[in-house]
Amino acid sequence: MAKKKQYVVLATNPSKSKPNAAPHQIRMGGDNVTYCTCWAWRMSKVHPGPKTCKHLERYRQTARDMEGLTRAG
């Protein structure tokens, strides 16, 4: 029997190019890798380093901004 993929949805982003489509999801996999469900992430072959897309970049920047606010407060 195949294992069911385990992940946690961290954020969702509506598609700007296809407003009626399901939103893109930023997910943390059971392997502690952050994924995006968008086509750009799936087709990304950036080496060296982790795969990325504009949704992940925006998510990471928001996380860094929030961390900075927490430290400043």
C-alpha cells in the first residue's frame, strides 16, 4: 500500500493568472522541505540550492519581516 503524503499547509496564494483556479499552497512536507503547488515550483531546476518560486519567496520574505518585528518589539 502506498504511503499517504504528509504535509502542513503554511499559506495559500490565489492565482493571479487563473482567478477561478484552486489557490497555490505553500506546504511543509514530512521531510521538512517547503513546497509550493504552483507550476513554476514543480518545473524549477535551480541548482545549487532549494527549488523556489515567487510564492515561496514572498512567504519567506513575510516570515523574515515578522521575525524582525518580533525582535524589535
